[in-house]
Amino acid sequence: MKKLIIGNWKMNGSISFVDVILESIKSPDVVIAMPNIFLAYANSKCPKFKLAAQDCSTFDNFGAHTGEVSAHMLASTNCKYVILGHSERRSTFEHDNVANILIKLNNVISNNMKAILCVDENYEALLDAQTLSFIEAHRDDVILAYEPLSAIGTGKTLSTAEIAHTLSELKAKYNNIQTIYGGSVNPGNIADILSIEFLDGVLVGGASLKLNDFQTIIAAAG
Ligand code: PGA
């Protein structure tokens, strides 16, 4: 199966960069998680392009929740994936605890999108019993992204053997669920990372903001 390449722009990007990406990237295996404010624009320019959001509200549909964006609203922009539980959110916003991530998982999947659920080295604690049974029931709609804290934005990845070890544990525990890796993926290490057994794709932060680097990563995935 082709590897999934997901770019995570975090709080970066602009309308002009959206234009550049839509014109330059044609692979159907690429997904871009851009700030919500760009999603409807990107979809109107290129409805086939696969879009992701970087989070959603615990509230769904509509309501008096100032500043919130629901999974229902994200789905209305033709967004197909939502990243949940990124460590940058878990560490900054207490609200992104295990119980609320489970609510968000449910909102994403009930709006017919897939969840990209991020976990770090501490995945046993992040994936509690309730999350485990939810994931088991929705195995095809959840992608587990293993993102070791030491690798995010640092330029240092774990060894390929270490990554393979964790991905194999996650696959075994979660009935062969899709597993991707994220953390300092770049043009220099993408070939090694793609060779990792049990890897179904990559989540790319910083390098997804540099067009040449991102194109090299996409090309490596074939
Ligand atoms: P990075 O970020 O590629 O810049 O390390 C990855 C991520 O946070 O998803």
C-alpha cells in the first residue's frame, strides 16, 4: 500500500502558500493539515485535495461556544482528517486530556472523517481502556501517529529499530491499525524512515513548510 504523507503546518501558512501547494502537489497520497482558516478556501480551489484540521472542539454541530470549531463545521469544508492529541496541544492546553480526546474522536468519526490520533512514548497512559475500546470499534477510521517527544522539531529522530519496535507494539495492540511516524522527518532521513516495517506513513511538520523538502519527501514515497 502507498504510504500516507501528511503535512502538519501547525500555526503557519498563508493564502499564497495554499496556492503554491495546490499548484505544486498532485499526489493523491498527500494530506495537508492547515490552519482552519484556510480549509474552505483550499477546498473551493481544489476539491480533490485531501485536507486535515489540526484539532476540533469537544462540542459538535453548532452552539454558544465562542472560539470553538466543531467537527461538523470542519467536515463541511470537505476536510477528511483531523489530527487529535498532538503533544503541542496536550502539553499546552489542559483541556486536551485523555477524556476530552475521546469525545473529539467520537465527533470526528461521527462526521465521517478520519482521526489522526497522536501519541508519544507514554502511549500506554494516553490510550486508556475507554479509548482502546473506541479505537477497536472504529479501527478503519483511526490512524495512530507515533510522535516521540524527543523528535518533534528537534532534528533528531529515534533509530529506525526503535520506531519499528513501537509501531509493531501499536499494531499488535490495536488489531493491525494504521500506524504512522512523526518527528523531524526530512529529505535526509525519509528513505530510512520509509523502509521501517509496520509504517503506513509519516506526519511531517517543519519540512512540510518548505516546498522543495516536502516534494522530496513525497517523491521518496513513490
Ligand atoms: P516536525 O513536527 O516534523 O517539525 O518535527 C512533526 C509534528 O509535530 O507533527
